[in-house]
Amino acid sequence: MAAGGSAPEPRVLVCLGALLAGWVAVGLEAVVIGEVHENVTLHCGNISGLRGQVTWYRNNSEPVFLLSSNSSLRPAEPRFSLVDATSLHIESLSLGDEGIYTCQEILNVTQWFQVWLQVANPPPSAPQCWAQMASGSFMLQLTCRWDGGYPDPDFLWIEEPGGVIVGKSKLGVEMLSESQLSDGKKFKCVTSHIVGPESGASCMVQIRGPSLLSEPMKTCFTGGNVTLTCQVSGAYPPAKILWLRNLTQPEVIIQPSSRHLITQDGQNSTLTIHNCSQDLDEGYYICRADSPVGVREMEIWLSVKEPLNIGGIVGTIVSLLLLGLAIISGLLLHYSPVFCWKVGNTSRGQNMDDVMVLVDSEEEEEEEEEEEEDAAVGEQEGAREREELPKEIPKQDHIHRVTALVNGNIEQMGNGFQDLQDDSSEEQSDIVQEEDRPV
């Protein structure tokens, strides 16, 4: 090596690379784990006592000089330094510092020591775990993840309660058969990492069987469309929903087509049937929820009917009503031609009778008063009657007009008034004649 240079000459590095390539190691001397942003110290073998000149290299495609106990050689980076003139101290580790480091010691003989440096960082968040149906099989797949750390953590799946170990791996994935499953069972994932925490971290899943909800009966009119609905709840992992037609044994799974449209939103599925036909579509349909924890089915009866003719029904009802009215009218006219006339005049006849009764009662009272007055006063009655005659004429006129108005005869009302005037004139002449008579 050049005494005044800051690094070994190129030909020296080539020779060193040849030596390292020809060196057969029984195994790595040590494995050191450092954490990102922290410091780490790599020891040059496990030899104590007098030590010779020590030089550290980084093994990439070619050896890279880092630093040496020879004070004339400067370190490759300021964060590299020697401890006790032999150990390599690295400050502020990064993931790029991971790799194999070689220590060369020259005393009486030249010795080589290798150290594997692993740079680790713990995951920044908590682990996550979930369960799902295995693709292409009817098994349950448990998955656990603890991302963001380096190197990868270890995963341990435990069945709860009981603490039975289900499996341990670096992948965190375990496959379980139906015999290992039951509704409500829990599985716990315990994780561990080389930089801690010592107690590790964990997460848990609980599996549940599905429950179904749907309408038991649906109706479709011929040529129309109908939608069957199936709601799945409580299933974990989510169940696979299938529609089947209960026509044969085993049932036939309905596949999407131009007449059958199947849609699914989460754990809700719908089957829409277009252009309903009684021969092809009427019957039982089955909604099935498949889950490793359990299978549930529900039957739905579809009835296909001919569409109702609303216009024809309304027309028939109206025709029947008109026919009934015609029959009733014919019977009434046949058995009692004057029935309608009597019915129409019933109310008017009752009003006229009331008026006539009123008139008769008033006339009787007047006659009684007149007889009493004739017997009591004699000649004075004539004078009092002459004074009261003008008052009776309007009263009788009012009675005759009310009677005529009730009977609906305007002409008679006028004639009645004229008759009243004639009667009044005759009474006045009679009174005059009576006064002219000798007493």
C-alpha cells in the first residue's frame, strides 16, 4: 500500500480481491444487527492481546477500503472510526450500510475476519390480520402483516381460547380446513422483530357464519321483469353468494345471461329476470351463502301471472251498474207509473198542508174573538170591525200569497190577491148597507 496516499493503490485492491475470492470461509465470524439511525460497532474477530495493523473493507462486487489503523490512511467517511485500534465503529446507520464487512489483521501472519451487518428498523405501526376464503378451495386463509420494518418479522398464529399453536412462519399466512373452524372461534397473530419490542405485538380475528334475509314470495307478470333480493349479514370472512334454480337435483347454478342479471353490492345480491315466462321462470329460486364457517340457504317462490286489463275491468263494472239502473227503472215504471210523480211531489205536498193548517187555525181564532166581541159590546162591534177590516185584508193577502208561493203558482197568487180585493169591497158594501138599515 502507498504510504502517503489516502487509499490503497488499484493494483493492491485487485490483489486483495483475488485473495478474498480464493478465501474459503468455514462460516461468518459474527452477525451484528444494527438499527436505522443508530450507531454500531463491528469487532475484528475474537482475538485478545497484542494486535497488529488492522484494515477494514466493505465487500461489494469489489472490496472497498473504509479505514485502517495506519494513521497515514484517511477514513473513507467521517462516520467511520476505530475503537481500540481494531473495531469498526459506524455512526448513523442507514439501510445502505447493510452487508458483509472484512477485517484484515497483519501481525506475524495475515488473518481475515468477516462480519455480517444487518440494519433493521421496527415497523412503525401495529400489525394487521384478517381472514378470507382461499382462492380455488373451500378453506380459510389467515393472513397477518406488520409492514414497514426490516428485516421481516416472525408471525405466530394461536387459536383462542386454549392457546393451541396453528402455525409459525415469516409470511404470516396459514391455511385452515373446515374441521378446524366453528362459529365464533378466534385466532390471534403474535409478531416479533429483532429490534423489539420484546413482548411483540398482536392482532386477532373472529370468524362468524352467515345469516340470510329475503322475501319468501315474488310475483311477475308475463313479459315483465322482476328482481329477487338476498341480503347476507354477520358473515366473516365474507360469504360467496350464489343463485340456484330448484328444478333438478342437484340444483343448477344460475349464470348471468341476457335474461338473468346478477349484481352484488357488498354482501347484498340481486337476481333480475327479464321477460318473465310462466313455463320457464315460475317456481323456487335459492339464494345460497357459502362460507368456510357454514353454508346457509333460503328459498324464494316466484309466481308468474297474466297482466290485468284495468280498462276492461272498469268498463265491465260501469256496464253492470248501468244495466242495474235500467232494470230498476223499468220495474218501477211497469208496476207504478205514478211512483216518480208522487215521490217528486211529496215534499211540496207536506209544505202546503203545513201552510193550510196554519191558515185554518188563525181563522178559527178570529171567529171566536168576533163572537165574544159581538155578545159583549153590541153596536160598538161594528165600528171596531170597521177599524180592523183594513188590518185583516193585508193579513189574508199575506196568507193567500204564501199559499200561492208554496204551490209554485205565481198566476194564482195574483188572482188570489185580486179575489181578496173583491171580497174586501163586498164586505165594505155590506157594512154600509147594514149601517143604512133602520135599527
